[in-house]
Amino acid sequence: MPYFEPKIVRQVQNNESVTGTAQQDAIWNHVQNMTQNLIILARAGCGKTFTIVHMLMFFLQLKVIFIAFNKHIVRELSAKVPHGVAVSTIHSFALKQIKRWNPRVKIDDKNEKLPMLIDRYIQDDSDAAAELKMTIAQLVNLAKYNMLDGSNRHALDDLAANHGIVIPADTSYDIYKVITDVIHDSKEMRNLIDFVDMIWFIYAHNITVESFDRVVADEIQDFNPLQQHIVKLMMGKRGLFIGVGDDRQSIYGFAGADVYSI
């Protein structure tokens, strides 16, 4: 079934009628002549969305993208931002770039790719093997989020320790080699991508992405190193970044997010 963009009823603010708090005015004044990247700490209930939407009014002559947390927010903000501002999740943006690089790519919406690749190396259906496979899948995804190829065992040990994952020692399988091989095979299987690959392929295959004058992102406390890498690519050589986040609200540590990256 073909996909059609939902009709957006725009509700853009009148720039001249807007008044803000002292903090909001400071942000709006700053972005008009900004020369460096900007990080904004925004606590819950502080009027973050209103601040961001009005801020975008100062970028009407620039190429701008707003990276939203999920599709629901994309839908909501698309009706509020100025005309010409792109609104997307980072996964949707990355998928668009990947499809331009490889038009034949398909999405693994049944989550079969990673289990299939692991089964190549662990051909065992016991309960112990099932638990081992789950551990390997977790570490493969975390390695991708942290742009690791699995070959550095110390890096994998640190990754496992940071996320409370125990790498079994009492097994006949070389888990480290399995992780490395699965990551390699995942990269080589270019026509099928799962949710993690949807952003990891940008890094793994060094895919060129569309760049912008301003990249504005919300919920940056939940960005992992891979997402941060993609944002840097989106900035190109001359773009600037405006990130909004709350260091008290991080919930995506399981996916490699690092609140200290703020």
C-alpha cells in the first residue's frame, strides 16, 4: 500500500505578537546571531515546545531540520513550525538517506535479521543457548550504537559492564568472535535492515547524508554516540547545532544513550 504524507494544517505563530520570559528572550536573541553550537537545558513544564517553535522563525532564510523524538511529535510539530522547516525522527531521516544509497533495501519489520545471523554461529535450541543468543543480540546492538565492530574485546567488556550484561565464560562458543562476525555479516546484508541498522548503516557504509544550515534536536539526553555522529554529518561543514534536553530525564540508557553527552 503506498504511503501518503498526512495533510498538515499549519498553525504557525505570528512572530511579532510573541512575548516570552527572560530566559526565552535570551535564547531567541542569541540564535539570531549565533556562531557556535548551542545546548539548552529545559526542564519539564518550562514551555520548551513553544520556545523551539518560535526560535525557528528566525531561520526562515536557512535550510533547517528539526529532529523530533517520535512520529507523534513529528506530526504535532509539522503543523506548528514555519514553512520550509523539515521535521523528522532521526530514524526516518536516516532511512531516506539509505534508500537513496540503496533503493532495494527493505525493512526487517519482523525482527528476523539479527536472530538469523546469530543462528549461523550458534546452532543450538537449548534454553541455555537461547539466553546466550539474547546476550549476544544485546551486545551487537550496543556495539552498533557505539560504533564498535566487536574486534576490541576490552571495549566489549566495558560496554557489557556499563549496561549490566554478564558475558558467560562457561561456554564452548567464542562469544567475542560471534559478535564480531554477526556485526560483519549484518553490514554485508545490505538489502535488509532492522531498526538499529536504520541508523547504523549510515556509519557502517559511510553514506553521504543531506546537510543543513541549522540542525535542531530535542531530547538530546537520549542520544547515543551513533545518533550524535549522524547529527554531525547533517551539519556538514558549516551548519550549526541547537540541542534541547533535560539531564534528569534520560530513559534510553539501554540503547546506549549517555546523558553526560549533553
